[in-house]
Amino acid sequence: MNAQNHQRRLILSLCVLALAAFTVGCDQEEPGDPIDQCQAIPACEDGESSSQDACGEDEDCRTETMCGSTIYCRAEINCAAVPMCDDGQIQGPTPCGDDEADCQEVTMCGTTIYCRPEINCDAVPVCPDGTAESNDPCADDEEECSTESACGQTIHCRPEVNCGAVPMCADGEAESQNPCADDEGECSEVTECGSTIYCRPEINCAAEPVCPQGTVQIEGPCGDDEADCHAETMCGSTIYCRSEPQCDAVPACEPNESSSDVPCEDDEACRTETLCGTTIYCRPEVMCQALPMCLEGEEASDVPCEDDFGCVEETLCGTTIYCRSDTNCDAAPFCQEGEEASEERCAEGEANCYRNTVCGDTIYCRSAEG
């Protein structure tokens, strides 16, 4: 009996110790335990709508937070009303400006419109007397420019230019259309009513300015960056001079060519050579040693033929002689059978052509086949 009681007491003691240990373990649970014991979800009241958009400063809105989740609750809008402008106003999508006293913002059922006074007028803005309308807006520093508005239209007004003044040079000055040069100290520019002239001291002389040696005259004024250009003024006239290109080169033909001042012809074996403004004409050099000869019965002379009857000029390899024959006879020159007579001189090197002169008359005979 005693043994059974002892066993019961031991079991009861173990149960008490086990219960105490379980209770202590629950009290010592630390924050941040991975087991989340909160699953509640925030909700808005009846008549409210839930949103993730934060409440504005002056908005009828409240915040609801539970178990780390936050929502924003606003009064539910259940209306079909549409905002409208009053009579005499027109609706526009543009918000009212800070300085628009006549603009009204109208909101209804969450919709907002902007109302402005309706403009019903035919008035047109007009510039004051003495001013003229301009399309260019007035500048900030333009004191004489004004803005006129009426019925939604705006114009800009500037003083009216109404003058018939003509620019004139002072006594002792001469008028010119040539602009003053940068280094022309005695030249002045005069402008009146949009017209401009250039005035230089009047000089009673007939001399004309010329460019110095080594320079050439140009049409227009010197450019700002042209160091080799300057103005020359004399007797009220001004010209502009620019340095002439320095070129000493001389054109030359090739060693196997001869130089000439006679221009090349279209079908000639000739070429042009130009350098530093000088042009020469180059032709192949003719290498020959043949000498011209007169016909039998003619006398050779270096006296050129003028109007001499019976005088013929013969040239060969650059050498020319003049052949004269006895004109006191009645014989006439003729060509051989199969040849054609012509007054056209034989060309140099023409093999099938020869001259025949008799009693002062000359013909040129060519082979009919050639």
C-alpha cells in the first residue's frame, strides 16, 4: 500500500514539473519569432471605398492599418451628376490661372471642369494715333511699344515712321555709295529714314585712285580678314586693292617642240602651255635640211614678192626664197597627162604636187589619182 502511494506521488510530481516547464517556455518566446500569429486584414467601413492611393492633405480620407497592411478609405461616390458652367460661361479643359479672376472651377461627383466668361463681341483692337500695328511682340526694354487687346485678339503697336528726310553730306563733303573702309578715318556714314550714304571730304581735282605696283584692283570692299587688301582714295573716289600673286615662272615647250606665239588651229598637232599669265603654243619640231629651189630659167632672190608678176615664194624646212622668171614670152604652163592643174599651192611635204611656172604664169600640178 505504501509502495503504491509513493508511486502516485512520484507521477504527480513529474506532471507538476512538466506543466511548469511548458508555462515558462511560452513566457520566454522572443519578439521576431518566425511564426506570425497575425493574419487580420484591414477593411474600410460600409459606404467607403478602399484604395492604395495615399490621402491628400485636404481630402475626406482616412488610413486603416492592421497586421502591417495599410489601406486608404474614402467615401463612396454614388452619383451621376455632371458639372456644368453657368449661363454666360464656356467650359474649358485648362485649369484656371492664378490671375484669372473670372475663371471658376466646378466639381461634381468626382469630375472637375473650368468655366470662363463667354466672349460675344466684334470689337477689334486698334493702335493709338501715331503708332502702327506690328506682328512682332514688344521687347522688355522697348518703352515705345504697347500691346492692345480686345475680344480675345492682341496686337502690338510701335511709333509710326513717317518721314521724308533724305540723308545729305555736310558742306565740303562728297556723297558716295561706296561704304567706308575700316582705315578710312575721313569717311562718315549718314542715315535718314532708312536710306544710307557715305560722305568723304570733297576734293576739287580730277585725279583717280590707282592701285600701287604689285597690287590689282578688286570690285568690292576688303574683307575683315584680308590682310593683303587695302583702300585707295583720291578726289572722293575709293578703290580697293589686293596684292597681286607673285609668279616669275615662264612657260616652256618640251625639248622636241618649238615655241610660237601663233595660236594652234583646230586640226593641228599643237598644244597650249600657260604659266603665270603667259601663254605659248608648242608644235613638234620639224627636222629637215632641204633647201627651196627655183625652177630652171628662174632667178632666186631674198627680196619678197610684192605685186611682182611672175614672182613666186618657195619655202622649205623654214627657209624661204623668192623666184622670178622672164615674163617676155607667150608660153603658158601646163600639167602632164593624168595630172590636174590648180592655183592652190602645194603643201610642204606633199609628194604628188609640183609647181610649174612659165612666162610669169604659175600653176600647181597634182596627180589625178592622189
